[in-house]
Amino acid sequence: QKEVEQNSGPLSVPEGAIASLNCTYSDRVSQSFFWYRQYSGKSPELIMSIYSNGDKEDGRFTAQLNKASQYVSLLIRDSQPSDSATYLCAALDTGRRALTFGSGTRLQVQP
Amino acid sequence: DTEVTQTPKHLVMGMTNKKSLKCEQHMGHRAMYWYKQKAKKPPELMFVYSYEKLSINESVPSRFSPECPNSSLLNLHLHALQPEDSALYLCASSQGASQETQYFGPGTRLLVL
């Protein structure tokens, strides 16, 4: 069983809409979670980190963590075509000090 | 400043060549990482250095040899690679603290002929 799971998509939303990206994780991984954005051919870029239950907002991005249900989500408000990318959810295995990535969700924002 | 630099950006090598990838960070981070990413797949961890010591080797073949000369530099020495080793090689660093936000460099795109 994979430790971090994401729907591969593509998730298609119209410009200006809210994009909702979801990720589930297993018990083995740590309680630190990260969302990275990766454009085609580029390296992952950190969008958000979240460590505690609840919401964390940064500009148009909101990360949500629910430890009881073992899921992490990322909301992107007022989606722009420039947000079109693959979004990688990652969990930190504290013991190994290593990130475990989900397979990524491809987001397409339609103009 | 959250910059991690990697050189070269692109590398083409034959199966008998020896080459090295270089990674550098000046953020005072004490942990550095090598990841390998194939097309349409997530990054896969290869090696972790913590305080200049190798702490994790994810059963990587010996044709990949990491080196951490100092806390700012990380090298990956390549020898006798196979075509299936063609990928994007990513370096990352983190403070070494408990919550470990990792910052990635731009990567080296490697093609093995």
C-alpha cells in the first residue's frame, strides 16, 4: 500500500474557480505535510507546509489537515491559467528524515 | 534566500563515461538530499546526508556515488550508467530541524546513451 495517495487527474477547472486537491496518507508517515507545485520540465516548488490540524492560508492557497481522517487538501482560490501544473503532496517520515511523495495531481485551469 | 543551485542543467553521457553532478546551497542547511525523477512520476529519494554524513542510501546501485565535501556542497558521481538511468536528478536541502521543509534545486536533466 502506498503511503501517500493522490488522484492523478487531470483536474480541470475554469479560470476564477476554486480548485480542490486532495491527498490521503497512511499511519506510517509523519505528521508534517507539504504541497509542491511542479511545472512540466521544472523542479518542485514549495507552495505550503502544514503540521497541525485545521486550515493554513497563504494568499490564494489554503492547506487543510485532518489527522483523524488522514487527509490533506489544498484549495486554490481564483484559479489562474498559470496555476496549471502538477501538484505533489508529500509527507515527511521523521524517522528517516525523508519525504514520501504522492503521485501528483495534474491541474488544468481553462481560460 | 531559499536557493539551491545545481550544475550542469543538462548532461548527455555514454555508458562508459564518468561524470559528476554538483549541488550547492548557502542557507546554512545541514541536511541535503538527492532525488531521481522519471517522466510523469514523483521524485524518488536516493540519498540523504545529515551533518555531512550519509544517513540514508535507498539501495541505490553503486554506479551512483554521493559525496558531501562540506555542509554547502553535495556531489553525485556517475559511472557506467545505463539508459534507464536517464531522468531528472534533483538536489534538495533542509535545515536539519524536526519539521524539515525541503527546498529543491532546478535539477539536472540526464540522458544516458
